[in-house]
Amino acid sequence: MEENTNQLMPISVRAEYIEVEHNVHLHITDVGEGRPIVLIHGWPLSDEMFEYQYNALIKNNFRAIGITLRGFGKSDKPYGNYDYDVHALDIKKVLNTLDVKDSVLVGFSMGGSIAIRYVSKYHGDHVSKLVLCGAAAPIWTQRNDFKYNLPMKAVDDLIELNYADRPQLLSNFAKIFSATETSLNAGIGSWLNGINLSASSYATAQCLIALRDTDLRPDLGHVTIPTLIMHGKKDKICSFDLAEQMHAGIKNSRIITFEKSGHSMFLEELPKFNAELIKFAEQ
């Protein structure tokens, strides 16, 4: 009997949800084969934001692992603590479960802050390179000795608006997400807004508190693995000053500037973003 050569090749079935504590499951996208690239989204998105990175990474023989943080997207949304230590521990448990080794950890915005805490706290377990994209670090809000980015009162107002009118908060956020209000087309804006609305109101507020209050300056010196800082020159959410401060604090780091981009360089300059990420991962 002639063998049927048109049958689909068997593929490995990977878990879509991983339990990180009792009754708390995180949504995971785990696709492709090769060196793992672990992607951590920003506030208040989910791992779905990396749709156009997943496709490129798979084509270039990488394993892409997107983790949706608790409280966001398709992950469970418990009440409780949402500080960076909690998120870093969740990531550690996911990487343990998946037995990930020698990965490139990529963090966008708040995800970049959490990635810094992860590498600092766990001494780079499972991770050999770090990519910080528009990261909300080392501090997202101003201090007496840190005059960059947002005043704390501005974040207090965001938290208040979250509980009064979250759709309006997200609409305001969308207007400053890119270099100009027309840098991203209406379809992309609608897609991102749908992802943002899938977060819980509680997690949205609690992570704003973490963004407002956390000072990662002591963590930067503990980041010793090769680090790529990618930042939009026209970023209105995490000003370019933050990229320079991260570079000054992380010895083994370099900056790639996205001259035409605001916060969303992963969409505004998509080909360049993917090319730089892949080049760094291959080195």
C-alpha cells in the first residue's frame, strides 16, 4: 500500500495555560522551534501585542514564548498583590515549568521594568540576554533626585480615572501611544484597544501603583547580561531620558534609537524592530 505523503507532520502540543499559584493560571503563547525568546507585554496589554513579532521569530527559527501577566488578557485576574516581585515570580514559575534555558528576555514598557526585576532578583536564571523596549525604568515617576518622565500626581489622576471611566482612560492612553495620533491606523488602534479592555480594572490600577512607586535604580547594577535598549525618540509615555538612565546604570548595555517612533516602536517601525531583535538574539 502506497504511503500517504500528504499527511500533516506531527507537532508538539504545548500548554496554553500554566498555573503559577492555586487558581491562578497565566495565558501562554508558545510557538516555533529554536532559541527561546520570552516576551513580556506592557500595561495594560497582553501577549497578543506581539502578534507581528511571533510571525517573524518563527520564520527565523526561534521559539517565541509570550507570557500574559496575571490580571491581563486571557490570564486569570485575582485580587491581591500586583507588584513587580509577584510578576517576576510568576515568570520564574513559567520558565521553570517550560524548562527554558539560554533565552532572550524581552520586556516592553512595564514588562521591561518587570524584566529588570526578574534578572536582578533571580540572577538571570533561564535568561542569557535582555531586551528593554520602551521600558518604564528605572523609575516611571519623578523624585527629588530624579526629574524625568511623569509627576506622581499625573499617575494618581490615571488611577482615579481608571475607577471612574476606564474606557476614557484607555482612549486617552491611545492618543499618546505613538509619535502622533495618526502614526498608527484606525484598525491597529481598535485592535490595541480591544486588548487593553480585556484587562481587569483592579489589575490596571494596581499596576499603575507599581509603576508609580517602584524605584529600579538599585536593580540596574545587578543586570550583568548583555542588554539591548530599544526606545522611541518621541516616546510620550516613557521619555527617551529613561533609556539614557538605563544605559548609564546597566554596564553591558547599548541603545538603539527609533527616531520616528513614540512608545509603540514595535508597530511604528516594525521591520527595524524585528530586525534588531533578531540580530541581537543571533549574536
